[in-house]
Amino acid sequence: MKAVRVALGQVNPTVGDLIGNAGLVQRFSLKAREANADLVVFPEMVLTGYPPEDLLLEPTFLVATEKTLQTLARQLPKDIAVVLGAPEKKGDRLYNTAVVIHHHRVQHRFRKWFLPNYGVFDEHRYFTPGTTPGVFRWKGIAIGLTVCEDVWKPQGPAPVAVKKGADLLVNLSASPYHAGKNDTRTHVLKQRVRECHVPFLYCNTVGGQDDLVYDGGSRVMDDRGHVLAQSPLFQEDLLVCDVPLKSTTPPVAPAVLPLTREDEILSALTLGTRDYVIKNGFKKIFIGLSGGIDSALTACIAVDALGKENVVGVTLPSRFNARETQQDAARLAKNLGIAFHSVPIEEIVRAFNKTLRPLFKGLSADVTEENLQSRVRGTLLMALANKHGGLVLTTGNKSEMSMGYFTLYGDSAGGFSVIKDIPKTLVYDLSRRVNTRAGFSLIPKDTLTRPPTAELRPNQKDQDTLPPYNVLDTIIQSYVEENKSFKEIVAEGLPSSLVQKTMNTMDAMEHKRRQAPLGIKITPRAFGRDRRMPITNRFRSDQQKKAPPPLKKGGQGGFALALVFAFSLTFPYLVSFPRV
Amino acid sequence: MKAVRVALGQVNPTVGDLIGNAGLVQRFSLKAREANADLVVFPEMVLTGYPPEDLLLEPTFLVATEKTLQTLARQLPKDIAVVLGAPEKKGDRLYNTAVVIHHHRVQHRFRKWFLPNYGVFDEHRYFTPGTTPGVFRWKGIAIGLTVCEDVWKPQGPAPVAVKKGADLLVNLSASPYHAGKNDTRTHVLKQRVRECHVPFLYCNTVGGQDDLVYDGGSRVMDDRGHVLAQSPLFQEDLLVCDVPLKSTTPPVAPAVLPLTREDEILSALTLGTRDYVIKNGFKKIFIGLSGGIDSALTACIAVDALGKENVVGVTLPSRFNARETQQDAARLAKNLGIAFHSVPIEEIVRAFNKTLRPLFKGLSADVTEENLQSRVRGTLLMALANKHGGLVLTTGNKSEMSMGYFTLYGDSAGGFSVIKDIPKTLVYDLSRRVNTRAGFSLIPKDTLTRPPTAELRPNQKDQDTLPPYNVLDTIIQSYVEENKSFKEIVAEGLPSSLVQKTMNTMDAMEHKRRQAPLGIKITPRAFGRDRRMPITNRFRSDQQKKAPPPLKKGGQGGFALALVFAFSLTFPYLVSFPRV
């Protein structure tokens, strides 16, 4: 029975780093050749990194990409077929293309058919879809090409290639991670093999790019859909495997064990953080440690990602901070072995209050004073990072992001927001897992058990202002991630007035999210390019529960009504409460 | 000769305000009926406002929109045909639709063919294109429908409708403003009439929506392309006009005079600011007045937009501020008749320096101390706005945005960035025009003549750090707006090393722009959703000038090279300089 030796280069390219990415392809191709592979496959758009966004509109970028591709072709080993992804400019059209190189030349190009334009994807902004199947012959075998989305739907270029005689199918992907995505991927790929009845090579990219993490999960499947070999998640890998063109006996199960949900998510957070920091040329990280669980988990991830010698913890106590939370911050820093500084904010806050007194005359204390403390802390952390050449990581979670429960220019001041897409209840799960892996209370026990507090006024508790976190996180999942309606969420058994208030607050807080730093997408729908909402927006998602009121004939009835409506619901708008 | 009386409702809807927008349609339709019009046309997606972005993915929103449409239909005068834009959900597809209502019912729907998915547009994310022409008969006339982009290209639904017998064409638009856009629009519409040889009704929306301003420019053209009547730019208008189906004598020239470039842009800035503030439920505005030209122009626009009684000027002097600039700030406030406060920052800065001293030991002063002053000012302005329930307007211009010449969480702290898309040289032109219109030096003379300075250290001038503004603004126009390459820009006669340094800095500052507030799009390509660049991005646009260096065979050659390259160019990354 005929067989072919294949290799998959699950590499970590950097957007825009044409030379570096070409270098990756070259190194992995040489290794594949040394392992006697006939064919090596790389991810979608590996030469540019994915997504290059509007770099694809710069003619200079496209010219440089094509030049790099031609240079690379001349320098690759000649007797292995290298399949890699790159943009292809042809006249005034641009394609998302799989390129085949051997004997120092580009021999074949296949243009992606199905261009995703939903969620985080904008491929119609850049690309024209291809219309012809891609089959090339190499060492007596016909190989059919597909790019990412092409295999996520039936009746794409895969079955067409097989009809044209393909003995083997290849897919080049840049498929971003969300929790559980790899299971979905397995399901989809099996469907394609069942449709096509030939062996299947799936090569996905790995690494972090701004808010996206690619988890890899590259694999080789036989013509019945059995996995013959697969790469580990979240790391670079060269996978080499002999593939029989017709399966004989059932193959041995692959050696890679699946990760638990918590371990998978922690890996994604670590990789996303490491790549954002390193790829942007940073080393040193500053984190404000409050003694709370969000900053504790963020610090643990930062140490995992960058090493304890590159992480600095800073506690910024005021008179509202309990001795216990301060001690927990210090204990965490000690447990992690990171540098730790205490920078009290009282004297600065006093100077602000004194300066503002004439302008605040006769007005009682409110969220203004809470925001102020948070902004003093943000300014101090930024000063440390500016002076020492570092990056501030922010520590807000998805529950806070959704409710606007943070201070703009305060606790949201920083370059990267590690757990931005992690709801609070999941923050607890991940923290417990961190401690289990450490084998001791790396994150102090009290941090895990104390009721969450912002400590911006006496006896403040998150739950005085927010719904209970388990309820809030249920609403976030239903509304933000699953796009459920007010009615559907109430039908799940949650109190109608609470759901209404929560959804309205979520809707009204878009302006705050828009100025917050990027963070890593972990759920099926993260805030940001995954969920694009207008800031100016008078629709509130609970409106469905009542019929639209009758319009008054003539006059300004409808309009005036709308105004009243808007004011009552957007009342808290842009009054940047820290914790309201 | 047969004629028809038509009306165009150039209205200002608010995104998501279904009831308010329906009320607008109702009021304008009644007025049109009172004026004996047979037909009244409203803009694209007038019922939802445009763009509703991901609201279009919420089933609740689409259901509420359709319900509002049905309610509206029952309440409109029955014997006038009302044409308006709304989304149309059909099965699992969504269309961008023109709806025709008369006799209390929806009588006809036409689905937009050409869906823009470039620049600020994402219509492929939401809509399926229509494929059939839209012609409806009303009072013996056949009327052909098109929506916005449908008439920006030849061979769309317009000529097809005419082939099917249309006597008259209608276009519903939500076409955003940039400087000079109305001339382009005139050119395009004349081309369409020349293609179709029937009278043409063009109704565009007006008003501000986040970063977009719609300028209106609705008009009625006869079958030879002569303008019979047109609405003024930048304001709501009901345009009523008798249209002969065949032209006889050349019509009288329309009464609307074109605006000068400066007046047009000032109108756009005023409308965009007013609508952002009002539609989000605000009234009071706070602006930091430095005595410089950017804050002076911003304050003049704010007063025009919202009235002097709603604008508060605040000067925040340090020991680096000259007496002259302080006086200019006070003089401007007096000239505008706005409230004015002086809030010295020295004592707060001293408290910060004292607190930070132990951590800054042995390190000399640098941009950290400059950023600090800017952040103290941002925090004070936000405290005032939080306490008094107002919105802070930021005052940075496009030249500063492009070079990252601002402090994150400092001078960029605020809700809306009025002149964000105005290059510095244009800031001067607009300011001079403001003074001419006022008939005196509303903006003090010295503000216009003094060399720009951030006053964050002794004797600081913008031009110590930035290229001369006329050169910088030329590079911005060529690179950002016209997408020219490094080579092309140098070929225009600018020094190669300056262009290189400037473009590299622009590329490296994406992370700062991403956390800055929204501002009004004025140029053909603004930063933001109009220009989507990755933050993590090792490509530098001057790379084209050299061929890619040869890749080393084996080893980490290529990759290491890329790293060196990246570090040297991204060195300033995220060290948030105020003015570097």
C-alpha cells in the first residue's frame, strides 16, 4: 500500500515580521527534510502572520511579502514540497492563498474559497474568493489544497479536489482559540474526512496576536478520520508522520492527552500574555497587587509567561485597605518570588482633595472620590513602567468589563488586560487550579475566600453594587456570548428586574470598554472586535418585553418620549464610576 | 407634461432609538402631506440609525424594529407614499431594505444590492445582497428604488429599474462625511442620471454617530442631471419639489451656496460634537485650556455646539506654564463667555514626586515626569466631570495622534476627541476662520502666533521633537490618507531619513491610538475603524527601500535578524511619552 511521509510545521509567526516568518518556514522545512518528509505544511498566511488587518491595503506590504516569498523559495531545500499561506496580489484583487514551493520555485497556488466575515474576521474587507480547486502532483501523489474556513462547511474545495483525483487533502489554518474550540475542530474535521474519504492534514498556527491566541491542534488523519498523529496545543511543533493512502488496520491512539478546561484556559492566557509582551519588545511587567483574586491570578500568569525575574508587584495602599489584604499581596509576591514594592497613595490623594476643595464646595463625597484613588494608582503604576521601561498589566475580569465596574484611566490603565474575557466565577476556578498545580496556597487562602471588595470606601463589597457573581456570569454567558434575549434569560428562571437592570448597565458601558486595553479572547464572544456595538445607542435589550408605545400623531410626541427613555436609562453614562 | 410633487426628509435619527426615529418619520411625513407631496423619501436605515453595528445580530433588536415599522405604517397618513430604510430579516438572512408604505401598510420592499465592506463599512458582516430590482407604481408613476452604494457604481439596480419602466429613481443613503465628499457625491449622482435619463431623488441622513458625521446634501435632479432643489448641509430639512418627468427648459440654479472648505469642516465638527454629547444624554462639557491653539479651537466648537452656558474651561498650570499662555487661556474663556477655573497642579505633582522618590533613586528625569503632569491634569478634569455630571472633551489633533505625541490617561483622558482627525496646519486654518467669522480675535492673537509647546519642561517646543508641522501633515496625508509608499513620499521631495523616522513612529504608536477616545472623521481616512492596524506588528513601511536580506541557511539567522530589527524600531513602544 502506498504511503507518504508528511510534516506539519505548527509555528508561531509574528504579524508583519516577513523575514522572521520566512526564517521560521526555512528552519522547519530543513528539519522536515532531514526527517525524510516528502511534504511539509505550514499555516494560513504564515508569511505575514494573521490577521495582518489593514497592512493588506498597503501596496508596499504586499510587494515586500511577494519578494520575501520569492527569496524564500530560492533558499528552501529543493526536493521537499513546502505548502504555506501568503496573500497573493493579482491585478487589483487580493487572494488568501496556499502556495506550493519545490525545486526553488513557486509551483502552484490555490485561492481560499470561503472568506469568513463574522466574529473577529473581516476577510471580505481584503480578499476576493477563489473559485477553482487546487490539486498539485508531487512524487506520484495528487494533493488537494484548502485554507481554513474552506473545510468548515460542506461542499467546498475539498470534495471538488477529491473528484479531480486528490489522494490526500491539506488544510492551512489560522483558527483562533476559544475554550473548547479544539473539540469543535475535531468534530468538523471528522465530518470533512467522512465527506471526502482521503487522508487529511490539518496545520493550524500557534501563538498570540493582540487579542487572539491560536492554539495549534495540528493533526494527521487517515481516510476514515482516525487521528494518526497530533501536535500539542499552545506550542510550536514539527509533526512528522507516515500516512497510508488507504487505511488498513485501525491506528494506535495518539499520545497527546486532552487538557482539562482550566489547564487549557491557563495555557491560552500564558501564551497570549507572553507573546503580546515579547513580540512588542518588552520584558519587564508591572502589576498592581491589591490582595484580591484578580490581580493574584494575573500575577501568577505573568510569572508563568515571563519568569519571576521580569515581574514586579506593587501594592498601593490607602486608608481603606485592610491590613489583611495588604499582607495577602505581600505573601503572594513572596510565594511567586517576584520583586515587590509598597507605594502608599494617601499623601497624593490628600493633595488632590485639597486642590479640588474650592470646586467641590457644598457637594458630598460620591464615586468621584473613589475614581480618584483608582486614577492615582494608575498614574503611579504608569510612572514606574515609564521610568523602568516596562509594561503595566491590568487585572480586570469580564464580569467587571461587562458592568463597567472599573475606573477609566485608573485600574484600566495599562497595556494589556490578561483576564479581560474571564468571568469572575471562572477566575476562582482558575485560581484554585493554580494552587493545586503549585501544591500549596500560592495564592493565599484568604484571597480565595474573602468577599471581593474594591476597598475604595469603608466596608465596600462588590456585591453591594453588582448582582451575585454566579448570576451575573450566567447573564453574561446568555446575553453576550449566546446572544439570548431578555425574555429567554428571564425564562431561565432569573428575576426579571435584575436581568433588566444588568443588561441595561451592560449596554450603557460600551464607552468605557472602548478605551480599555486589549485582552485575550477566551470565550466564544469577547468584547472588542468580536462584539462591535455603537457607543451612541438608545436601544436597550429589554425593550422587547413591552410593545412599542403608540406614536402620537403630529407634534414631537415620539421624539420627546424617546428622549425621556434615553435619559432614564443612560443616566450613569460616562460618569466613570469605579465600582458602580 | 406630467409632474410629481416629491419630498425628501433629511432627518437626524439616533442609533437604536426606534421609537424616536419612527416619530421623526411620522412628523416629516405629515408635513410632506400638508405640502401636498405625493411621495416622501427618508434615508437608508432611518428606523435604526446607521450603523447599528452588532445590534443587527440581536434577534430582539430586529423583532423590535419590525414591530415599530408595522406600528408606524398604521400611523402614517395613508395617501402619501413613504419610502424609508430599515433592516429586513427573512429566514436566517438579513437585508438592508428600502420599504414603501402607503394606505397604512408596507406595500413593497427593495433589498440593497451593493454592500460596502471597506473603509468604515462592514455590511458583509450583517447583510445578504439583494438581486432583484425594486419598482413600485404610485399615482400612475413607476418609481425605481436604490440604496446608497447601489448608485456609486454603474450597472446597479438603477439602470435595471429604468429598463423595467421606472419613470423616476430614488436613492436612500447614509453616506458619511469627509471634507469634499459632497462634490464627489455630485459627480457620482450626475453619472447615474446620465446612465439612466430619468429624474433622481437622493435623500441622505444628517447628524453625528460616534466617529461619523452625515452631512445630508439631499437633492432632486431632473432627467438631465440638473439640480432642481437641494437641502442645506449639516441640518435637518424637508425638501419639497415638483419634478417634471421630462425636462423642458433648463431649471433655475438652486439657492444653496456651497460652503468654503473651512466652514464645511467647522460645521461637521460642530454637528458631530453636539450629537455625541446630546444623544448620549450629556449637557455640561469640561475642557482643559492650555492657552494653545488646539484647546482654543475645541472650546470654540463646543460653545457653537452646546452654548456657552454648558462649557467650562479649566486651566491647570504648573511651574512650566508661562504667564502668557495662562493669560491667553483666561482671555479665550472671557471672549467665549464661558465659566473658567484655574486649578494649579504643583502641589499634587510634588506629592507624586515625593512618593515616587524611593523608587526613582539614581535615575534622572525623563518623559516619566512629563507624563505625570499630564496625567495629574487628566485626573483633575475627570474628577470635575464626575462630580458635576459632565463630559471631558479632549483636544489632541491628528498630527499628535499620528505620532503618539500625547499622554495616555493624561491629555487623552476624556469622552470625545473633537479635532482628532484635523492635522495641525488645518487647526490653524480653522482657527483663523473662527476669528474672521467672530470679527475679532476670539482666539487670542498670541495663541495663533506662538510656537506650539506642551509646557511640560523648560523651553519645550513641539518642533524640538516632531518634524515641522507642514512636513508632518504632508506625510500624514500621503501615508495615512492616500496610502502612498515610502518611496513615493520621498519622491515628492521630502528627506528620506525624516520620512523614514516619521513613518516608523506612526506605525509604532497604534497601541496609544487604540485607547484614545473617539473623534470625528473629517479626512478620507481617519484613524480607527477606517484604518485597522494590528498593535503587534513588526512591519515598518520603509522596509520596501531595501531588498529583504538573504536568509541564513539553517540556524536562527532569519529570526534573530528580525528580532534585532523589531527592537530597534519599536524601542519607544508603550513608554507613553507625552511629547516624544
